[in-house]
Amino acid sequence: MRLLQLAGLFLALRAVAAAEPPGAGPDGMADVACHASARAAMQRRTQVAAYYEWKLALVEGKVWEWRTGQAPRQILRGAVQVAVSRNSGYAIDARRRLLGWSAGSGRSTVLLENAVWMAAGESGLFAIRCDGSLWQRDASVAEWKWVTDSAVHGWIGDGADYYVDPAGGLYVRGKAHRGQYGDGRLTESPGWVRVATDVVAVVAHTGHALYLRRDGTVLGTGGNRFGPLGTHGYGDKADVWGTIFTAAVQIATGSRHSLAIRGDGSLWIWGAAEGLQPRQVLGGVVAASGGLEDSVALTGDGAVWNWALGQAPVRLRLAP
């Protein structure tokens, strides 16, 4: 099983490497020049992104954007990561610039220099810089604020935000009314609270969160009216972390459902119309993301897939 996990991780990293030109970064030695935690964050870059109706996909450095029901259109070249929020798209380019644009416009501006990783959501943006530090920008304010000196991953949720430190500690700040902290509390804390250990990555959405443990176990907490946490607290909420899935190497979540990739490249899905028990929907997958009522996936051959919950994956045509 460990060999399968490593194989899946290799596929994901190979796809990232294909998207990032050799010698990316202003010094031509991006990985060597940056802090160890920043290099770890680079390995967790997202190649597909979905937030409610808006979608982005990164294929061979090209960024494709579309809205549910529309055909993808190419809007950018030379990117190494993508992210999207309700009304905005984001990309990091090979010069370590974090670019942002209004969804549908394709006209980007530079939001931050020397960025190597990012996450976007309802409340704003996270960015990890080459020195390993984590910074946050609110959606309504252009100012970046320091969060911590060293982080390897994080996520912007709808009301609660999360980050992972190099030692595997998971921290959360924000709303707790749906059990988002996973430690039993339902009252918001004024600062960052450590709520788990041995964590590799975290994702969050509408009142719920999942994290990937180092051994491949996926745990979740928070609101679960529609089943993004499977049977854990189904119908209302879970206020403590509970096991949902095993043997995963990547995780993703949407508004009402969640996804996980195993080391053999198989993509598994659960929640809403997909049902509460995880089921396999696609193979050869290197990246996935969840929207409102649909999912996006990228396979190792560069194909982009998009499908409504409860239906079969459909390969999208990326017109030149």
C-alpha cells in the first residue's frame, strides 16, 4: 500500500514538473533558493480549482477557465498553480508572481511577488513565499498580513481558515458553530488554535473541513447536511474529527461533496447525489477539485474532466 501511495505522489509531482518550466523563478533555481517549507508547499500546488460555478485547469503551463455549462477558454500561459474564489481567478507564474483577475475577464494584475504557493476562498487568499512564511489577504482589503513564519499548506474556508506547519500541526481560526475546529468547541476562538497533528494537507468549504494524515487517512469535521463528511455526523454536523477514507494521497472538497485520490491514481467521491459511501469514478488522476454540484479532475495524459454529481465524468475539449 505504501508503494501505491508513493506511485500516486510521483504522478502528481511529475504533472507539476511538466507545468513548471525548468529553472522557474527569478534566480533560475527556485527549489534550491527557497526555504524547505516553501519547497514542501510547491509539491502541494493545485492544478485544477473549482469554487461553486467557476473552474480553472492548468495543463502544460496554460490556464483554462470556464463556468458550469460553458466551454473552457485559455486565458494565461506560463503558470505553475491555479486557484479560484467566487468571483476571482488566481495563478502563480514561473516568475513567482501571484496574479489575480475578475472571473471571466482574463485581465490579470500582480497581487504579490515572490509567491510559491496559494489558496483561495470566500474570505480571501493565502500565500506562501519563498522564505516559507504564510500571508493572508482579505477579499475586501488589498493589504497582505503575516500569519506565521513557516507553513507547508493551508486552506481558505467559508468562515474558518486552516494552515499546516512543517511539523504537521494543523491550525484553525474563524467560525466554530458547525464544529469546524474538530476539538468539540462550537465557539469561535480569537486566534489560531492547534487542533490536529501529523497532518499533510487540509481542505475546507461551506462549514466543513477535511485533512489528510501522513498515513493516508482522511479525517473530517463540521457541517454535514449533504454528506461531504460521509456518514460522520450526517444530517447535521460533527464537532470532532472522524475518519472518512483511507489510503489517500490527495484530497479535495466542494460545497456538498468530497474527493480523494489514492496512490494508484484512482479518484473516489462521496456526498450529495454521489451517496455517503466513497465510490471510484475515474482512474489515472493526478488532481481534483469540487464545486457546488460538480467536480473537476486532471488525468496524467493532460485530459480535463468535469461532471455533475451522480453522473459519469465527461472529458472537456480544450480548443487551441
